[in-house]
Amino acid sequence: MRTACSPEDAARNVWDGTDDNGVDAVFHDAAEKRVIIVQSKWIHAGGGEPSASDIALFANGVRDVVEHNEGNFHQRLHARLNDISNAIMEPGTTIEVVLVSTGADDVARHGHAHIDRVLGELNEPQEDPMATKQIVGLDEVYTSLATSSTGSAISVTANLTDWSYVAQPYAAYFGLIDGLQLKEWWDTWGKRIIAKNIRHNLGATDVNEAIRQTAENAPIDFWYFNNGITLIAEERSRAPKMAASRSSGIFVFKGVSVVNGAQTISTLARVAKEENLGQVRVSIRVVVLSEAPINFGQEVTRTNNLQNRIEGRDFVAQDPQQSRIQQEMSMEGVDYQFLRSEDAALAKGEKSCELIEVTTALACAAGDPALAVNVKTGIGRFFNDLTKGNYKTIFNPKTSGAKAYNAVLVQRRIDTWIDSKKKALGKKSGYPWGALVHGNRIISAAVFKLIGADKLDATIEQFFSNIEEIGIPEICEKAYDSIVDALNNQFPDKVLAILFKSPVRSKEVFDHAVSSAAPPQSSG
């Protein structure tokens, strides 16, 4: 009803059971960047509505999901709670609160008031509300079941240019198709046409925005920049028009699904200028399954999606600053891996580190809590543009290899302290818990500020020899206590998962922590 997930996916995301805190299911729709939190009630009579007390329990449960309050959920749900918490922290993620029942399509004002209360907490002080509610009753449930999106097989007509045919061992066609046809397919079939793809449309990601901009601004270059799409089809037929020509052919493919290229087709559908789409050329390959072995379509889908994904961080290979930092660390006996590799995944030993760890440490050590917020809510954004912004703030000619590694040594000790503190807390909820979970990077930023940036400029050997004298655990304790104090006094009853997404609010907490925990200045 609300997503295109399979029945199996829906079943896997059911939370209903002992100590579910009023939450019956939670689903992370990664394609649409949304988290859907559901309470469902069976009302035998087919009328009436869930009780106000049940709705109040659900509303409190929603808040606890967002706040990652483990103490209010059964241990069996803790791993799922952690996954959802990470999803909510991703920039642009929205929350849909859904109350579904086999009763009325609405609830009384007291029920609305409970849900509106938690929505108000989640949406304040953001300009764009991140949370919405939906009340679903029996009528809508019935209508949805009667018009299930599984429907009949999809049939498309394709005008392919410069096409060719592969006869053996299994039939397939390849050629070019214009973007306007792909938009028409999407407008007609929507997500159904990519239902067998391993991912649905991911929305306005950086890659998808690049696809859209190329189609709008340089459509004739599109084919050179795009990998194309792959379809599987149960059957194919070919119209007789121009049958002798390989320059153009009109085909009808039945039982179609796009198994690779979902982002291409869904993004082209967002391009408004049809003239531009008519100039876009996309490589297309259609594998016909009518004479192929059983399950061959599933293998085509799986293998076409196994390629290693290029990430924004991979482009740091072109930044000479990274090579320089690596060389400087190497001269002091430290192995710095900034390229994605098997070695990078293991580079977290006493004399080694890797890019993400260094980025996190330098962002927290920069003295600007906004950078700590950014590294918490989306570290990938640091690598979107290597010529300016967050990346250049922390990776520039003034960033020495020693400073980078020394920051890592401090960050590791802060993380160790936070993990120990979380284990020691008796209650896994409330501000003491939330500050450790959602405010961990602000704690780091405050600790670095209290230590003093100048200390990081020492050689690695000097810094490592004297690191225990800094008293990092004691500084962590002071910063943490000050942060919890600031939250209790300045931000009572706020949702910390939301508060620590705000650079403005995070800076207020950071400033309080630094000023309160800093040693008093000598008057003489």
C-alpha cells in the first residue's frame, strides 16, 4: 500500500510481539529515503477506531524509535532499532507514521492529538517537516488489496536504432533507445517496470542529479556518459515495418522488467523538456527468456548488479594532498590507506589508519561543530566536491600527516570512552543515553577543543609518547556532563536525533560544553 516492497520484505520488518512499545512494524524504504513506522489494529466489527491509550503508546514508541531508546524495547529489536536509527540520521530521510486498522478511516481528536504531539517534536525546528502521519481504515485497505500493484504483465513498444540480434545460446537484442520513450514507459508503468531490479529509484542522489543535468544540458553527450539499461522480457515480437533494416526497428516486448538501469529510467522521467529527451540516446539490452532455462532471468538480474560501485570518496585518488599526507605518515612509520581496498579495510591498527577514520577525526578536531554534524549525518558529502567546502577545510596544505594521525589517536580514545560509557549506563534511554548515541560527534568536537589544536601539531612519536598525560577520559567525562547539563537546562523534552542534526542547536550545546568544562582562566 505505502511501498513497493515484497510480502517477504514486509514480513521481515514486523516488530509486533513482547515489549514492542506499541510499534508493530518499521520499514526503511531506501529508494525513497523514508522510514515508515506502523501500528496496526484488528477491529472485528469493521467499524470504530483504535483506543486513545493504544495510540498514545504508539506515539511514544515512535519517539523512542527515533531517539534509539533501547531500554523501551525488547532485546530482540535492538539490532533493528540500530539499523533504523542509522537510516534516520541520513540527510533527507523522512518519517511516515502510519496507523492502520480494520475500522474507520479516521480517529477522534484525542487520537490525533497524541500523534500530532510527537510530529511536532520531530518537525521542530526544521523548515521542511520530516515527519507526517497517515490514518488508514478498512475501506482503504480493501481498495488497496483489490487493486494490487502486482497486476498483469508489462508490455512495452520499443523503437530501437542501430540494433542487433544475438540468437545463441539465448535470444537477446541490443541497440539504442531515446530518452523520451523511457519516460513514456515510466509514466505508464511507474515502479512496476523496475520491480525486479535489486534497487528501486533512489531519488535525487548526486549520481541521479548528474544524469538529469546531462539530459537537460548536454543530451547529445548522454550516451557517452551512461552505462545504459538491461531488460528481461518473457516474449518478443517485431513489427513488419522496416523489417529488413538494422538502422531502426519497432519491437513489442512482453513480460518486461528493467533489471539494471533503474536510476537511468526513473531520473529521465523527471526531465521536463521532451525535446531534450528526444536527443538523449541510451544503450539498451533486452534478454528474452522464452527459450532460456528456468531462473535465467534471476541470474541476469543478479550478475548485472554485481559491479563494484564507484563512490565519491574514490576520487580522492586525484588529490595530491592525500598522497602528501600518506608520504608524511609513512616517514613516521604509519600506513595511511586513502584508496578503497582490502588493505584499507584492515588499516585500523596501532600504526595504520584509513580515509574515513581520518576524515572523521579531522572534522571533529577542526573546532567547528558544524563539521562534526556533517560527518555524523553524511560523511559522504565531504567527498562530493574535492575543490572546496568541507573537504578543503580539513584536507589542505596546512594539514600535516602528523596532525591527521594524531587526531585519529585522540578520536579512537574518545570512541572507546563513549562505548564504555554506553555499556555502563543502566538505562538505555533519556538524555544521558541520547547524548552518547546522537551527540557522539559533538562530544568529540568538544573534547578536541578542550585539548587544544596546537597539541596535534607534534610529531607522531612525541604525541604518542605523551598522549596518556592529556587525560582524554577525564576530558570526555567533563564534556559529556556539560552536554547533558546543557540539554536538560536549555533543551528540555527535545528529540535528540533531530536536535543533533541541526548545526545551530549543536553549536549551542558545543559552546556550553566547552565553556563549562574548560579550566578557569588565571586572573594573574
